[in-house]
Amino acid sequence: RAELHLALPSDYVMSLHYLTGCNEHYAKLRALARSKGTSLSPNESTAGERLRVEREEDIYERLGLAYVPPELREDQGEIEAAAARNLPSLVTLEAIQGIAHCHTLYSDGHHSIEEMARAAQAMGMKYLTITDHSPSAFYARGVNIDRLRAQWDEIARIQESVEIKLLTGTESDILEDGCLDYPDHILERFDIIIASIHTRNKMNADQMTERLLRAMTWPFFKVWGHPLGRLLQSRPPLDCDLEKVLDTIAASRAAVEVNGDPRRLDLEPCWLRAARERGIKFVVSTDAHSTSGLR
């Protein structure tokens, strides 16, 4: 389903801002505009001036605010921060130095290690992680130890012919008991471990919380992959005491993934803020299963 809205050229920017923003954010802006004797809504009649702008930046400037980019328009204190000229800086594409969480033909990816490496290098990336699924992920051709050693040999061989740094890793399943899906002597050799839940997603909150707490305190640095396991419009998030899990991560050798797969977008922003307040580190990832997925 889709909606089509038509606007005069003179109303286009105002209509775009109104129709695509968070309602709560817009309501605060509209109240601020009224207090200044002007109107934001292209359809709103007012005794004051109708605001006419050529860019969205002009809307905020006319209201005495720093420009609030679309990603921050959630009524989470951004208007107050804009008034104080104290908005946070967003992560930009230029800030991304490498690509984390990538799958190849060794598991359920669609391209070889070399193809993924050369595609990432062509994007100007400095590093690429090879993090195929672990043995328990039989549904995704999880990599057993013998195939893992062959993969390490292949990565070493390809590294000699590419400039981009290749990092050895795994997307290790978090097993039902909270253990990671390789023995310790293998885990300690990885450059990066993405620790994710792929099965038994419907455990109750207490069981899932204990499972996650054990995984996050495992004595290896690990990144909690697509943390709540949601798939937009098809699978709900895991049920757990997320506050407790984040407290544990803050005190352990762990980071949280910001998963860029459009079907996941996990964790969601409200929980990312909660993690940031605890000083938790983040890894911005693609969860790429193909060369096109790197973008």
C-alpha cells in the first residue's frame, strides 16, 4: 500500500517535512512556530505568516534552531538540543573505515572470499571481516573446524593479493546454554567473534536473559550480533531483560552490533541510547551475504 501526495512547488519542502516526520517532533515544532506567529503546516490557516522555505534547513533556522537531520526527529530531546546548539554528530558514510559481519560461500553467502574482499576494497574500505556461520548453524552450512582451517588458509592466500586487511572471524551461534559454538582453543584464534542467536528464539524472558548473560560474560571479546533477532514485519524481538543484559555487557568484554541489514535494523534506537548511556561500544555492520550487501 502506498499514499501519493501532490504539492505545489512552493509548498513542496513544507509538505515533505510534514508528511515524512515523527508526529511528536512535528507537533513541538508547530507549537514553537505558533509562538512566533507563523505556521508550519501547508494546510493550516493562521493569522500569522505562512512559512515559506526552499530547504528543510530553512525551517529550523527560521525557528531559531540548529538543523535537525531526519534520523534524529523522534522527540527524544533533539529539539531542546537544537535550541542549545548541542546536537550529536551522526555517523556518516565517510566515517566507516571497514565492513564487519560478512558471509561467504563457506556458509550462506553468495560470493567467495576473494570476491567479497575485492568488492570491499573497491569501496575504499580498509578492512573486511570474514564471519561465516558456526557448526550448529547447519541450516546455513555452518563451518566445522576442518573447513574453518581451510578457510583460514584461503584468507591468508588471498591476503597476499589484496590491499584491504582481511580479519578472520565467525558468527558463532549462542547455544541454548549460553556457550559459544566453538571450543575455546578455536575461539581465541579469531580476530572477531559475532555472537548471535539463531535458534530457540521463543525461550521465556528468564531463560533467554540467563542465556545471554552467560554468552556476554564468556572470556573472549565478542560482538552481540543482531541483538534481539527481530525481522521486520515477520519475526518479533527476543523476550529478555534487556536492561540487565546491557548492564552485564557494560562490565564485560563485549560490544553491541548495529546491524544494517534493512530487514533487521537491530538494536532499535531507544535501546542504542540506553546502551550508550552505559558506555557500551558499538560495531556498525552490514551483515552482508553478497557483494551488493556490502553497501
